[in-house]
Amino acid sequence: MSIVSDLAVVHPWLGEKAGSERVLLEILDAYPDAPLSLLWHEKRVWTEVLGKRRVLHSPLQNIPLIQKNYRALIPFLGPWAVSRLPVPPVKTVLSNCHGFAKGAILWEGSKHICYCYSPIRWLSDQKGEYRKSLPSWKRQLFDKVSPRVAAWEDRAAAGVDQWIAISQFVARRIKRRFGFESEVITPPVNTSFFTPKKERKRDLGYLLVSRLVPYKRVGTAVEAFSQSQRALTVVGKGDGGALARTFRGKLRLLDSVSDIALRDLYRRAKALIFTSVEDFGLVPLEAMACGTPVIALGKGGALETVVQNETGLFYGQDSPEALREALDNFEDQEWDQQACRERALCFSIEKFLPALAGVIEEA
């Protein structure tokens, strides 16, 4: 079949609206005619957002209750599903990839650009941590499946013509895992929406925004704040009940909030607490765009966005004691709202889209 258009986009799946989905929406707005290939999507959430765009699916779309079960199924069905994912015959395919999308099979003559959030995390940096979280019988299954998926990912990576990493942190991981060099184009923060408020009230206390899963290390913050008696608001889905049972201070748990409500929380917080080791991390930038400084674990992508003693502080190890010390140091300093805002502007949509377009046009 001959090439029929310029660009198609491949994305793993659309369930909740998280960081990679925010980036995808910016890409789709910039390329309104590009067809979109997905392993599956939650129609109730995404049909109106996607509008009249041409959307193609893998067979996973036909599995009942896929959204509730995909984390258990994807290690087994991911390679199979992506090999059956329809991708139109286009000049360039952009895979917006945090897992299996890089393995999409292209037509002859198409070029593959992979905008990579990470190699599959449970096969690389987080393999040991992920394995420890499993019960014993699942560990045995994981030990059988993971080498096969790793071999598949190696083959899929070899089919990528150009790598774009979301951070230097991820570029190093791609180099270690696959041996390929990457251009770095950081994800955009919507600085037109996330803005400071002129007359701001610091009446919220501290804020943490994260999924409530073990590897996000939210428990470190809960323990640190329990011991300090400072107020903490936690926004995120997961086992909030377990956090509440261990907390001995002023804790407010919010399962989910609208973007407008989240912006208000950013504006009212003394600081954002960021406990996880992220590939990049849009949440700290959203907070800084609202003029709010960040207290972050000094690892991963946060090191590329937060500026020590200017837009926030780092604590060196994942422990309640280290975080409490950072909180004490934070409260001894004055923080400039405009400095936080200007740092976030370095990662705006207006900088992201031209950089990405340049790579696509080159291809």
C-alpha cells in the first residue's frame, strides 16, 4: 500500500488522564488530522475528547472490563495486541510510548519516532521493586514472563528510527537498556492554565499529588507529617484508607479533583511534596507554574526541573527523617513566587511543540 498522509500517532491506552495523556492531547491538538492507534480506550471518558478523529484499536478493545484488569493482563497480552494494532500507511509514525507502543508494526516506507517516557519500567529500573511487591506465586509467574517480554522489547526497540526521551534521566535509561542515543524534548506544562493568583492565601498547608501506590513513596510523607503535626492534603487514587489509618496529624484525603480545583490547591499550598522517583514529573511544574515551591526527593526527573534553594528543596534519601529536615529548612527560607513561575515557563507548550515539530519535519 502506498503512503497516504504525513503523520499517525500511536499511544498505548487511554484510561485515566495522567501525564502522558496530557502530552498526547497537546500532540493531537497540534496535528488534528493525524489518525490515532490505541491498544484500548475507555469510551465513557475519552469519546467526547477524541471527537471525530479517526481512532483505530487492537483486539484488547473488545475484552470486557479491560480498564479494571489491564495491569494484570498487559504483560501477557501487550506484545500480541500491539502486533495486531492497525497503523495507517503514513510517512511518519509518532509513538507516545511508556510501554508497548514502540512495538507497533509499520508499513514499508514509514519512519518511526518514539517519544519515550521510559523503557518498560518493570523490566528496567523498577524490576526489583516491582517483583518484591508481588505475592510468591506471582513472582514465579513474573520470572517466567519477564524474560520473554524483555526479548520482545529489544526487538521492538530495534525498529525505532529515532528516539526522543522526555528527560536526561530517561535518555540514560534508554542508552543502558537498548544502546541507543536520544534527543531530549521535555513534556510541556500548561502555563496558560496553571497560573499564580495575585492575592494568594497560604491556608492549605502542604500538598501531595500522586497515585497512592507503593513505588510513589507516599508513605514517607505520611510518616514525616504524622511526626511533625504539620497539615498535609493528599490528592490521588489508591488505598487512601491505609494512609489515614497510619496518620496521626492533620490529614486531608481527596480521591480526585478537577483541574480547576487542583489549580486552586496548588495556589493555596505552602509547598508541593514530591516523594517519587519520576521519569520527568509534570506535577512539580504545575505547582511551580502556580508560583508554589517544591520539596522533592533528590532523584529522577525532579533534578531537571526544580532548582535547589530557588524554586524548592531536595531531600537526599527516602526517609521521614530526611523529609522532616527538609521541611524545617524550607520554613526557615523565603520563597519567590515569580522565580517558581519563570522556571515553569521554561517547559511551556510554546517551547515543546516547535521542538517536536522540528523532529517530525526532519523525519
